[in-house]
Amino acid sequence: MKNLHILKNAITAFLLIGFLNSCETPSNYEDEDPSIAYIAVSNPNFSTLEAAAVTGGVAGPLSNPNPNDPSGAYTVFAPTNDAFARLGLNSETLGVLQKSFLTNTLLYHVSNGNLAGNEIMAGGSSTSAIGVDRRFITRDGATYINGSQILATDVMASNGTVHVIDKVMIATGVDIVQSAIALQSANVFINPELSFLVEAVLYADLAGALTASEGSPSFTVFAPTDQAFIDLGAALGLTFTQPSDIRQLPVEVVTAVLLNHVIANDGKFTPELNQGAITPLGGDDLTLGAFTNGTLTVTGAGNGGEPANMVIPDVQTTNGIVHVIDKVLLPNL
């Protein structure tokens, strides 16, 4: 939780500086390019981003020069309305997110200084305003930041540069286990999610293996939603109404199922995953579908050919990448 405390203090200081600056140096749109915030306000394709910036408290800083960079510039990777819609979000539904998480997410899209489009290249990285690095990937002629495709570059503003992306980027700032607990304890969404997964991890005593420590491996994890576990219970003739109901299953079965969702491959974003077989820690190959519209389906050997879809792809943690999916991936039990 120390990392979260540091992050909270950094965000508070960042917003305070931006607020004071907004009071002292109003932008003059007639004499120069509009500010980054004004670009969002004036473009209907960014109306959800505009609402998020106001709700999350970053509209003030992005209206003015960056006090944390000698150039006074920010670089912002700006998600479109369609990017937010992929998460079921629009300007009217942002209230399902906790404000602190929304602020953290917005600042994850921001970095100090001007990063021009011609400086974005595969294998490179960029540090966000919350101190978490994002990496650049190329696939099939397109360029991505983490799992988000860069649709347009170099929209110039008076206080920096905007690049347009097709998916909202998410970073938790903590490891896989703490990320799942944050979702389970309503620190991300007002209504908790991944509660069954957290209970299953505790029941199978796998929390230690998925907790970050010096020298520990980095994973790709497919994380089933609560509804995915409820559906599994129904398929098994059981009634899962609360997370503890997962303990109706033998612990060795739950352990085998969970290990079927974890791949020790340094943590891969969706553009880095390829169609075909991939071997999880459980040993029974998973089958990845084609890379389509920025996601892939994934099917367990025991799923009878029925694939799981990515509900929230490309969540960056400190020890891997989590893709939230809508079905439990079964091994050959």
C-alpha cells in the first residue's frame, strides 16, 4: 500500500500546482494554438474525455503550461469517445468509477514534454505523469502504446502535443494480487468486480506466487469476471451467489483452474499476443484467436471450443499484464 500512498501524494501535488497555475495564467486562444483541454472541449469526438477530465480534476492543469517540465509542455494520448465506450463508459456513466481511480487513469495518459509522432517507435517507451512507463509496439503496420492503437499524431496545442488512441489505458500501480483486490474491494468500480477470483486465489493459496518481489517473474493473466464464475457454477450444477461458494469445489480443482489462466511470458499486451497455442502454468494449452479490433479471444482445452472474450484488456500491473475475460478457462480436468 506504500506505492498507493506515494501515488496519491504525487497526484495531489500535481493537481494543486495545476490549479494554482490556472488561476494565474489564463490561455489566450486568439494568439496561439488552443490548449490541450480546449481541444477536448471543442472536439465532439472527445466529449467523454472532457467530462472525465472535469470529474477527475485534470482539466485545470491541461489548460495551462506544464509546471513540471522546462518546456511547459505535456504530451497526451487522448482516448476517443469510442475508446471509452469499449469499457461501457460515456460522459453520463463515468460515475461507476471511483474518482481517485479515474484521476490516476487520466494521468497515465499524460507525460512531460513534447513527444513528437516521429519519435514514437517500436521498442521505445514513455514515462507517464504517475511514473509508470508505457511501451510502444508495432504490429501489421500500426503503432500502439501498450494495447492502444495510435490513430493520429501531432495535434498541436499551446501547451503540448496530443496523439489520438483507440482504447483507454489502465495501470494499477500495484502487483497482480493487489490489483485484483482493488477491483474486488470497490477501489476501481463502485460495484466490486473480480471478487470470486480473489476468493479463489486465497483458497488455492496462490497469492504469494502472484505477488511482486525482487527477481519474481512477470506474467500475463486472464482474469475471469464474477459473472464468469457464476456461469461456471451453473454449468457444474452449483449455485454461486457469493465468492465463498467457490469453496464448494475441491481445492485441487480450483488450483488447476487458476493456473490455467497464468502465463509466465514477461507480461504481454494484446498487440504482442499471437493467434495459436499458448501454454499456461497449468500445462494444458490455451488457444488464442485472431487479433481483431485490438483484442483476442482465448479458449481453454476444457471449454468445448467456446472462447472467452476480453472485457477489459491490457491492464498494466507492476508484475505483468491482466486481461479481464468473460469466461473461466478450463483445463482438461
